[in-house]
Amino acid sequence: MKNIEKIAFQFPTTLAAALRLQANEKTRGKLLAGGTDLMVQWASGVPTPERVTSLWNLPEISAIRVLADHVEIGAGVTHAFLVDCQPLRTHVPALVAAAGTVGAKQIQARGTLGGNVANASPAGDTAPALLVTDGTVVLASQAGEREVSLSQFWTGYRQIAARPDEIIVAFRLPKRGKARERFRKIGTRRAQAISKVMAASRIRVEKGVIVSAAIALGSVAPTPVRLTQVEQFLAGKKLTPALIAEAEKLAQTTVQPIADIRSTAEYRRWASGRLVRDALEHL
Amino acid sequence: MSNVTRTWKLNGKSVTVRAPAGRRLLDVLRDDLGLTGSKESCGEGECGACTVLVDDEPMVSCLIPVGQLPNGTEILTIEGIARKAAGRVIQQAYIECGAVQCGFCIPGMVVSSYALLQRNPKPSTRAIRDALAGNLCRCTGYAKIIQAVKLAATRLAKRTR
Ligand SMILES: Cc1cc2nc3c(=O)[nH]c(=O)nc-3n(C[C@H](O)[C@H](O)[C@H](O)COP(=O)(O)OP(=O)(O)OC[C@H]3O[C@@H](n4cnc5c(N)ncnc54)[C@H](O)[C@@H]3O)c2cc1C
């Protein structure tokens, strides 16, 4: 019998029941949504947990709500569902683009937004697109709900600011309004490839002047990062070719990427600048 | 370990399975139910050889613990698709275009092609490439597979007119 067959599975049918299980150490299980990260890890020999709490199809965390100035996306929403949601293309287009680059169709049909965020890989495709919205993560436990800013949610390599008794229930993301968004992923091939570098941006220009700029990169640091220095440099300035060239250079000097099996530090540094240029040239 | 009993609509028929909740759908299909059309190649979701439709969506059966598929789930494997008129049109197009070499990836390819044509009867080349991006073939170089999907789309469009 395979190790995964020895796991005790729990299938709560409501969020309240799931939170009850997670509140008590004796019933708490490893959370499992679409399993596209965990099932792979378990198949490759990562030790399996004793218990699993399945969140797949849990209704309370599987909806998308479009509200006056923000959208609320359930943690259990799959990438496929997200990509098919027309209003999200209007309000958070970079996130829709990012979800559309996760794996391929089969992976998007099972992989969830909550799983991508909680897995906390620096190469998680949706992370930069979430970061540029200045949104929050909604966490629930039996003690109630709390909101954590996305910019404070990834605390280190594969670390998140959630307690063991907490479940991510949703993401509250301000709409882009008049800002423009862009997402670019650089990988070895278009599908089924983890990124070498990727960028998301949300930039607002009025009468040729950058009013606000949010730019985030993935795969260049232990966590997804905002390019705060570049953002501050851009704010209030006139969008000119010279400014774009300077922003590109600044991005290249502020990132500290590492070399690994997917790319070299030099390439990542160079590509980071090119992605900032790309974002500014498409405004 | 926890055993679960689940009753699904598998290839149009009601089927009840009893298995450890963490058993992979692929193992239940192949080893418990004898449906060996779905292939195992990479076992980690990359290659698509084990693709099946779960409630009309293509998924890799090597990454699904059966406990997560509730009663009433509709599952369509290559065996079920091969019995459908549209499935046979797709298979025939693969044969005529020479899209099959060793054949190991083909069940998954046909399942993904079927899912695409159900949703999008007139797919662009880009849409075909997107739909099949999760199915890897080490023999053909994909060109003839894409031709086959186009041929199948044309034939299916004629039938429904
Ligand atoms: C072939 C293949 C290709 C892939 N390609 C990409 C890619 O291109 N880009 C990319 O970013 N990812 C990729 N992935 C990884 C994966 O598909 C995504 O990270 C996906 O979004 C994970 O979601 P899931 O629901 O399947 O997570 P699961 O595997 O179910 O869980 C992942 C982690 O999140 C935790 N978790 C899940 N839901 C919650 C919740 N609501 N609250 C708290 N914790 C939770 C789990 O405990 C676990 O630690 C790929 C995976 C495969 C198999």
C-alpha cells in the first residue's frame, strides 16, 4: 500500500466543521485543496501526514464576489474558474493572466488560489499579481476572522503568516480602477514550466505622469517581492523613454536573485529590468 | 487509513468503489476497475497521460485522491469517450493524420481534445495548443496531433449542421 493510502482523510462539508477540526491538535489535519502541490510531494517521497483535512469543494471558500471597490475571491477557487470569470478580467487582469499560466489545463482545473498562496513558493505564479493589488488575505479560525496584508503574508522561504489552526478563506483585492495591469512570466516553455522570473504591475498614469506604481517580481528572492525602490522612483514622474531606461537599471541593481536549476542570477537580474521596462512600455 | 465508499457515474454507468480515501483515482481506474486506457507515465501531473474528465473538466487522475470525489461525480475516461460518436471521430482523425506513434500519450491527448471540442467546436491553432499543453508526446513533435484536432473539428461541425 502506498503511503498516501495510509493517511486518515477528513471531509468536512462546512467551513465551521473544518475550523472545528483544525482547532484541536488531536483532529487537526494537513489542509488539502486541489492536491497539485501536495500529491506531487507525497509521490516524490516527502513524508505523508497522519491526517488530512480536505477543503476541496468547500462551498464557503469557493465563490467569487464582485463588490463596489474590491473583489473577494475564495481560497478554494480554482485557476480554471478564475480564468473563466469575466468580471475579474476587468478588475484584476494580471491575476487572471497569472492563473492562466499555472501548469496547463489539467492543473488549472484542480489547483486553487489558496493552495498557490499557502504553498508559498517564490515561483508561485499568482503571488506577484496578488501583491500589486495591495489586497489582504482573510484567515479564519474558531476564534474568528482576521485580515493580513498580502505584503506581510509571505514571511520567508515557504513561510506564511497563518497559525496552524487557521484556514485561508479568501483574498480581498481592491479593483484596479483607472490603473493598468500587466503580467509576464518567463519560463522555459509556455506551459508546464515554473518561472525563471515573472512580473506583475499595476500602474496609473494621468496626463503622461505616473500617479502610482506597484510592481512585483517572483523567483528573484526567497519570497515574492514588491520593487518598492523602483515604485518610489517612478511616482510623480513623467513617463519618458529616459525614465523607463533608468527604472530598468534601478530594478537590475535592487534585486538579489540566486542561481538554481532554472536560471542564473545574472539572467534573472537582467530579465528583472527588462520586465520593468516591458511594464512601463505597455501603459 | 480511512476507507471511503463512493458512487460515481463512470462512463455513463453507476459504479460504486470502496478504497482508501488517499488512493489515486488512476489506481482505482486501472487496478480496481480494469480500465487500463488511462496511462501512468510521470506520476506527478506533468505529462497528462492519465487525463480523465471529472464533471466535464480535464484533470490528471494521478493527483486525485478518490475520497475527494463525492457521490454523483461524473467521470469520463478514454473508454467512455471511445464509445461516443464525437470520440470516435477524434480517434479516426488521429489515425488518418498519422498523429500516433508509440501511442502511450494518445489516450490523454484524445481526452484533452474531446474536452476542448465540447467547449470550443471551432478552436484556433492557439486554442488547440493551449488545450493540449498539459499532454506531452515524445514521438510526434505535435504537428500531426494539432492537424488531427483540426480535422476532427471540421468533421464534427459537418455532422451537427
Ligand atoms: C504539473 C504541474 C505544474 C505546475 N505548474 C505551476 C506553475 O506553472 N505555476 C505555479 O505557480 N504553480 C504550479 N504548480 C503548482 C500548483 O499547481 C499550484 O501551486 C496550485 O495553485 C496549488 O493549489 P492546490 O489547491 O492544488 O494546493 P494543495 O496541493 O492542495 O496545497 C498546497 C499547500 O497549500 C495549503 N493549503 C491549501 N489550501 C489552503 C487554505 N485554504 N488555507 C491554508 N492552507 C491551504 C496546503 O496545506 C499545502 O501546504 C504546478 C503543479 C503541477 C503538478
